[in-house]
Amino acid sequence: MKKLVLLIVAPLIFCWTIVSVNSECNLPTNLIKEIQSYEEIATNIINSLTTGKYKGGTYNELAKFVDTFGARVSGTENLENAIDYALALMKQYGLENVHGEEALVPHWVRNEERGEILEPRKANLPVLGLGSSVGTLANGIEAEVVVVKTFDQLKGLNTTIKGKIVVFNEDWITYGTSVAYRSHGASEAARFGAEAVLIRSVTPFSMSTLHTGWQDYEEGVVKIPTACISKEDAQLFQRYQDRGQKIVVRLHLNYTRFEDSKSRNSVGEIQGSTYPDKVVLVSGHIDSWDVGVGAMDDGGGAFISWYALAVLHGLGLRPRRTLRAVLWTAEEPGLVGWAAYNASHYNELDNFTFVMESDEGTFSPLGINYAAGVEGGCIIQEIVKLLAPINATQAVPSTNGVGSDISAWTSSLLPGASLLNENQRYFWFHHSAADTMDVLDPDNLDKSTAVWAVVSYIIADLTDDFPRNRDQPRVKVVN
Ligand SMILES: *[C@@H]1O[C@H](CO)[C@@H](O)[C@H](O)[C@H]1NC(C)=O
Ligand SMILES: *[C@@H]1O[C@H](CO)[C@@H](O)[C@H](O)[C@H]1NC(C)=O
Ligand SMILES: *[C@@H]1O[C@H](CO)[C@@H](O)[C@H](O)[C@H]1NC(C)=O
Ligand SMILES: *[C@@H]1O[C@H](CO)[C@@H](O)[C@H](O)[C@H]1NC(C)=O
Ligand SMILES: *[C@@H]1O[C@H](CO)[C@@H](O)[C@H](O)[C@H]1NC(C)=O
Ligand SMILES: [Zn+2]
């Protein structure tokens, strides 16, 4: 997940308003009855995943996938091999119309990186370059360090920045807020003549973990190398500086940005029985960072998406509308696979009934986070009642859209949803070497797949189209 503005905090803000939202729903009785009529189907789906034939399946397939391919970096042959494998899996499990759709994606690789503190005490400095960073010259950079906590502090220092290595020791506030330093820190510091930038890893918790991520150079500003350091080292630099100690660091960073290359969004379907042209889309992204193996971000989201369709197919369930699983490519370098898909399917969006993406973890699921207008919200609230057997009955509105790739669609154009789950620890692992299968739990993946399958199936099968109206969800703040 790259751009996750507010998505993580939204549940915390809104969860106590649900009751009031609920009580204000005024759905037609026949629609409520129709949704309730799916109870047996929902229970069958849930049971098949929690005790039946599909128990453990999401985890096992994901583990095999992740153990086989490891990290799946945009632009690499390994990612393309992983995509071939995912397409074959979808076919093997009976999905229809399985195919890849081309997208041109960035290709950035780290060759070599070393950091060293020279003053006031010689020490190794672990560094992890940010995506799209340029490297240093062959003999590296040796310079004095200036630590700032905010962009305002940087501006205040102005001319004293020239020739220095700027360390951003930003506080963790939320991902959406703090990530600005990772995304724009290099160009902001380059304006004042900095030689290089080091960013405190964007995470609420650290055991000396480094958390990379894409960064964007601003056009017309000189491109300087940028990498992240641990929270611990950023705080060390802060203490040195606060005591007036001179800090000198040596960096040797070598990265290559290759030409963009061809990748694919992976698509598989259950075609609709009555309205095959109408689409309910479920998704996650298949690419990952190069550190860790992208089991959490976003192996989990990608695998609950296609596996939900595999389970529905296995249970003989074919909804009226087409259910489409999409495994986005190149989300990490800036939603690039989605952008290609949006461009080539934009004129079909009228027939996209509902869009879903899971890219904020597949920990213990709580329900659904939605961006769907008033009536749509009421429908979701009615649907998630059927998830009572797994306690995933919360329906939490988001005013800013949901999902990462699909966020531009769901912020204004299309109704959609993401997986509400107990993801308080998500950013402990995000974009770090710690994003491995150990983060995931088989039972939680079963339940997450169940939420995904039940919600997408019912929306794809209801007699009437899900309401298109994307007015603000009705959120009544109690107190
Ligand atoms: C960076 O690494 C590449 C690949 O190892 C090497 O060919 C190149 O010379 C290095 N560049 C610099 C500036 O050290
Ligand atoms: C920084 O200082 C220069 C030279 O004194 C001045 O021209 C510039 O406006 C200052 N920049 C900011 C952002 O304050
Ligand atoms: C989606 O595609 C349409 C059509 O090409 C384009 O106008 C729109 O800007 C795209 N949306 C985004 C957020 O890129
Ligand atoms: C939507 O699907 C209908 C058939 O159900 C088709 O006639 C129509 O062309 C589609 N609209 C768009 C915009 O693709
Ligand atoms: C649901 O919650 C109840 C009450 O907290 C608990 O007893 C039950 O085990 C939970 N069920 C599942 C499937 O987690
Ligand atoms: Zn992600």
C-alpha cells in the first residue's frame, strides 16, 4: 500500500457512530428481506472456509506463492513469473475469462547501499533507499548532518542546509500525515541545496526496522539521493544535534532506474448469469517491495480476492452480475497498474456496480469499510449482519474513498469497500524486511476471504443494482 490517506484512522474515528447510522436506515422492506434471504448462502460460504473444504486454503496458497517467488518488484521478470503463476492458479480453481491486461510499469533496483557515522562516534548506519532515488557518485557523499522534524524547521534553516545531509526525524502521527516526509523530503531539502536526505522510517513501532517506499522528485528540482534510516538512528542524530555535537555521515548509494517495462494486471471472473456486462470487482495488488516478501502488503489482499471467487465457484454459486478479481500490478510505484486499467476501462465504468480492494491488512476481520452513499451504506450494514458467525458485522463509512488502487474511483465515482480488520500493527511491518508469512494467520485469512466472498457475492446477485449515488455517507456524530 502506498497512498493510504486516512484509511487506517477512519475506522477509529467512525466506529462509535455506527449505531446511529444504523437506526436511520430506511430501506424498503422487500430489499431487507431479499438481503436476509442470503443467510443460508452466507453461512455456507463461511462454514466452507472456517470448518469445511476451504479451511486454510487462502493461507496455504499464499504461503506457496510467497515462498516460491519472494519479493515481487515492479519491472522485474520475477514479478511477471509470479503473475503467470497467479493466472494459472485462477484457471486451476475454475475462474473464467482468466487473462492478463498489459501495463507499462517503473523498474527501479537497489544495487548497493552503505552508510557510516564518522562523527561524533564511528558506527555503522543501516540505510534503505527509497523507490526512484538516484544514487551517489561512485565515491559516495561525506557531509555534515542537519536534523529537522518538520518542513517548517527546514525552511527556517534555509541557507545553512547547503551541502549538508538532511535527516528528517518526523514524528509518527498517522501514515497519511507522516508519509509526506518520505514522499517529498528529498525535493524539499534539495531546494535548499542539501546533498542527500535520510528519512526516519515511517512506522509507529520499531525494532531497528527500515521501512522503504516510493518517493517523488518534483520537476525542476535537482534530484538528490534519499534513503530511510531506523527510528532509533534518527533519534540518535536528534540527541547529538540537541547537545550541539557535530555529526558527519558517509553514504554510498547505488540505484538504477531502468526504462519502464511491460507488466500485467491479472484478471479472473465468475461471469454473471443475468447481467454478464455488469461487474462487481474485488482486488488487491500482486507487486511488493524488494525487502520482505510482500505477504501482508499485499499478498493477503490479492489472495483473498481471487480465492473468494474460487470458493464461490467451488460452491456452485454464480451471481446475476459478473464477479471480477483483479490483482493489480505496480501499486507500490504509484498505482501504476490501476492507472492503465482505468484508462482502458474508463468508458465501461457505468457498468461497474461496486468495487472492492483489500490493501490494509488481512488481520482479524471486523467487517467492511465503505464509501457508498446513504442508501448504499444501509445496504452494506444489512449485508454484514450475515457475517455474525465470524463477528465481522461492522460497517464503517469513509468520506474519503477506500482502497489504495481504487481510491480515485471510490472517492467520487463508484461505490466501494475495503476490508475492515484489526490492523493496528499493519505499519509495524509495512515495506520492511519483516513483511513475511509470519505476520499472517490462517484463520484470519479464512475469515477475511469469507467477508470478501459473502459481500461481493450478494452485491453481485441482488435484483437491483447497488445504488450508484455517491453522496456523503450519513454519519451522525454522537456527542
Ligand atoms: C552502480 O552499480 C552498478 C551495478 O553494480 C555498476 O555497474 C555501476 O558502476 C555503479 N555505479 C556507481 C556510480 O558506483
Ligand atoms: C532563503 O534565503 C534566501 C537568501 O537569503 C532567500 O532569498 C529565500 O527567500 C529564503 N527561502 C525561504 C524559503 O525562506
Ligand atoms: C481514469 O481514466 C480517465 C480516462 O482516461 C481519465 O480521464 C482519468 O483522469 C483517470 N483517472 C485517474 C485518477 O487517473
Ligand atoms: C453496459 O452493459 C450493457 C449490457 O448490459 C451494454 O449494452 C452497454 O454497452 C454497457 N455500457 C458500457 C458503458 O459499457
Ligand atoms: C465471536 O464473538 C464471541 C463473543 O465475543 C465469541 O464467543 C466467539 O468465539 C466469536 N466467534 C468467532 C468466530 O470469532
Ligand atoms: Zn499495498
